Amino acid sequence: MKPDIYPRDDYDDLGRYLPDRSPIAADLGDNRNLWGAHPAALAVMADAGTAVASEYPDSYADELAAAVAAKFGTSPGNVTTGAGGTGVLDALMRAVAPTRMRFMDPGWPAAGMLARMNGHEPVPVEWERALEDPIRFAGSQPCIAYIANPGNPTGEAVPDDWIRAVYKHTEAVGSVLIIDEAYGEYHRSRDDLTPFEMALEGERTLCVKTLSKAYGLAGMRAGYGVGSESLVLEVDKARGPFVVSGVTSKAAAAAVSSDSPWLDETIAETRVNRERLIDRLRQRGYSVPASAANFVFILRPDDRLEPETRQLESCGVRVRPFAGTTARGSGLRATVAPWDRMQRLLDGLDLVAAGRA
Ligand SMILES: Cc1ncc(COP(=O)(O)O)c(C=O)c1O
């Protein structure tokens, strides 16, 4: 007979997360910044010596928390940190007793995985239906409501008024709202802090950020969340100490407080290439939703996803296939990159379409 406590029944659907990392000419599979890494962080890494390697770091990445607090004009008590945005989301979900996690479908599969890991039941709400009615999306019972803006895999943004309506409702019914701004830099202007301001006004809303995307620091595993002091304390309790290494905290803090033009320049170039790529794809007859992120989503029928992904690989291009529950969630996601790699994607798609890949 199966033992009661191990393995966990609610982990039956989970497996390892193992994206293909083998070398390839154009890896457009994971939405990191393909222009490189933030120079201020690289400078800290180059200077790191024995102490940062041999000593324990601050328990809660004080340097990163202080830099983030200064950026938002708030106190470090309003900032939690983690190993990437994933680490922050994981800790937040662990801080909440088992419940449901409502999310927009199509959505980021890892959010559902994190929900399951922490004993929550993921509840998809179909994208258009969610947008029609923020209250219906958020549900009438206390739960976790998860919004990624822009969303992944489609890159579509949701309006701030809609998020505010969800927020008012979740705060009122006692839910916990997550606003995941992983790709926010590609969508908002530098001084638009709307979701962070919302989180700071509320009691149970966390705005989560990663440094893996626009800052180009995916390998360093840095992320943070901004919210009320009480919520941040609960997340820190669930997160535990020493999760962020000393060098990551220092390097991420330097990147967040830097006035180097690198961030704005690579974001600007990403936006130009994104629009150019979407244009070229649509000219070829592909259906591609407007993207506010650093990736595009090429809608494809389910039965074409695996063969086309394999054929593109043979052309030296890696994209990520998503099989959705509806047609708008099925497609190939490609990270926006310097133009030579975008051209490679277009050439690869042309070969696939001509049956020559
Ligand atoms: C929507 C969304 N949120 C959060 C993350 C977290 O990224 P990381 O754990 O690298 O910070 C990702 C990464 O792909 C993402 O797509």
C-alpha cells in the first residue's frame, strides 16, 4: 500500500524542470536578455574576493533590499528578496496556507508548478473571460490571484485599471495578489511605478520582479518583491536565510542603482526588433499577438508544435513550444534578440514552411 506521507499525492503531476541547454547558434528559448549582462553587476563580480566567497552573506540580502527600497522611495522592510523571481514566488506561495491559485490562461506554466509545490490548486481562468470581469477572475473566496504583466507565453499586457479592480477586490476579500512584473521594463516607461505603488498601498499584494530578464542576470538568480511590511515579513519567514549569495546581492544592488545607459539602450533595441520581427512574421501570414515583452508568440496548431520546434533546431534556432488549453495558448515562443538571430529565425521558419528544414 502507498505510504501516507511519501511520496506526496499532490506531486504526482510534477517532474523536474529541464529545459534544453545544449549549445545552439540562436537560443531563443528562455527570454533572457540576449544583449548580455548589466555592466554594473559584471564589475562587482570581477572585483569579488575571498571574503564574499568564504563569509556568510546577509541573511536577507540587505544590499539588494536597500537598493530596491531606494529605487521605490520606501523602506527595506517593504522588500523581500530571493533566488530569482521564482524564489520570491515560491516563498510567497509557501507563506500562504493551502488554497487555490487563480491565474489567467494562457499563463506561465511555472506558476502552476510553484502553486502545486506549495500545496495550492492551480485554477485557470480563460484570458478573455478574465479580462471581461476582474471580480470573476479574482473569485469570491480568499485565494491567491496571480497576474503576470506582460503575460507569458503570449507577451500580452493587461490594463492597469483592470489590475487595480482585481487588487481592490483581493484586498477586500482577504486574498493574496501577486503582480509578476518579470518583463515590466519592456512594457512600462522607466518612471511608471504603478504596480509597485499599488502593492505598497495594500496589505496583501506583492509586486514581484526578476533581474533575469532586462538586467541580463539570469545566472545570478536575483529577484525581489515589494509589498506591505507585514506581507514581506511573512514571505521572509517562509523563505529562510542565506538564499541569495553575497555576490548576487551586491551585483544586483549595483545594477538596480546604476545610472548606466545599458539598460535603457538594450530595452530600446529589444522593442525595435520586437516590432520589426512581429511585422515580418505577420507579412509571412503568421498570427502573432501584440507583445509588450522581450519575446513574441507565434500561434501554431498543436500538431505542428513538436515537428516545427525540431525542424527549427536543425536550422540552429531554439524556440519554446507551448501547447495551450485553447488555440490562443498554442504556439512557438521566441525571445527577441539582436537582429542576426531574428533573421535566422525568419530564415528557419521559411525553410520549415517550404518543407526544406
Ligand atoms: C512570468 C515570469 N515570472 C517570473 C519569472 C522568473 O524568472 P527568474 O526565476 O529567472 O527570476 C519568469 C521567468 O521565465 C517569468 O517568465
